[in-house]
Amino acid sequence: MITIDPKTIPTAKLHGYLLGSVAPRPIAFASTIDDKGNPNLSPFSFFNVFSANPPILIFSPARRVRDNTIKHTLINAKATKEVVINVVNYAIVQQMSLSSTEYGEGVNEFEKSGLTMLKSDEVKPFRVAESPVQIECKVTEVVALGAEGGAGNLIICEVVKMHINKTILDENGAIDQHKIDLVSRMGGSWYSRANKGMFEVPKPLSSLGIGVDTIPSEIKNSSVLTGNDLGMLGNVDVLPNQQDVNKFAKEHAHFIGIKSEEKHTFAQEFLKKKDVLSAWKVLLMN
């Protein structure tokens, strides 16, 4: 056994130990708006429910370890005092991951991740339509835990309205834990899926992914490709060039001339193997 004094190791290393040992953690997919009305969407795994009367949720956008900067979510929550917390199930995990890419100020992560903005009833931030449970909240307090990189900021939220998709309810009207199919955060790039075990989602590129919003409509509106598939396709920084696509086509001549649905099915097989570039090559073939 090793013994660690937090004051004697780099914050990044301590951060890794904490995330790897305190897990699985639920995910707050937090939607906010800035003071100009621009939407923002980002996931946080320092999150839980802390009270039912009053109904209180707390999540924590930490200061970035690498440069001590703060996230748009924190800025927006302080400015507007409103947030929507959307739960994350397996069906949207890749799109959720893509939304965590650090796009610039004013970029709409709903559009980049291919998720649908749904108007809230009591607050201004939008809900994620694809999330099985959406929780509208008023921010009652923000508690800064420190001023250095890695320090958390507790955003204390009071629930003012919940929206629950009927498809996840059992015959008694309670949330069925099999149907909701929640995912949680582990250490590194690992996640846990309720009753299914661990799986890996590669962290978003350090460079910016192209986003689901730039994917051609014929692909984006596919009846075969799922939201998770689109999330993976959107997390590339550049598409394969025509020369690489042509070379791939010669090696896989059986893909040429097939119908869109068949092409999308073949591409999906590559996505299942985490071979995103080959999937794109299939989709870009004439």
C-alpha cells in the first residue's frame, strides 16, 4: 500500500487518484445560458442529490488544473442563477462526451453534439430533449472551495421542476432502473453502465471536433446511425481526404454503389470497433 500526502504530489496526479477511487459518479449534464442568451451545455461528474425537502442538487465545475481557468458553466450559473441538469443514459453518452470539448465562447454545444434544445418551463436554459430526466433548477448559492487549479465550485441548485420521460417508468409509475439505463463516470476514460459493466469512451480531442452540426444531412438524418454513432463521427478534427477515400474504396469494392442504409450499416460496424476514420471513408464513398 502507498500512502499519499496531498500536499506533496502534483494536483493532476492527486486528481487522477481521486477520480479513480471515488467512483462511479453520476453525471450532471448541465445546460446554462450566458448573459447574452447564448446556450451552453457541459457534463460534470462532481455531482449528486443532497436533499429532498427542499430538493437540492449540487455539482461542481472545478477550476482547470492545467491553467487555473474557469468554465463557461460556472460563469453562466453565477450570472443568471439558473441551470437545467439533464441525466445521461447510454443512448446519449457519445454526444455527451463530444459536448465536453472546449469550444470557444458562444459556440452552441447542443448543435455541436447533435442534441435537441427543448424550452424549459421555469428557467431560461434549454433542456436536452434526448435526456430521460430533465431537472430545472434555480441556483441558490455558489461556494468556491479554493483559488488554485483543481479547486471546486459548488453550485447549489434548488429543483423547481422535473420532466420524466414516460418510457422509463414501470407499471407503478416509478423510474425503472433498467429502462433509464444510466451511465456514470469512472477514472480515466472509463464509464459504467447500470447492470452492464464498464466501457470506455475516448476523451474528446484536444483539438476541436468537427461536431455533429457539420455532418451532411443525409448522414445526420440516417435511419440506421444512432446519436452515439453521430457523436463519434463528430469527434474527428478533419475528414479523410479524397485520396484516402479512393484507396479505401479500391480495397473495399463491395461497398461501392450500395444503398444509403446499407452503407450506414457498414459504417456502423466500423464504429462498433472504434474505427471512426474507416466509418467516415465508407460514408464518403460515391
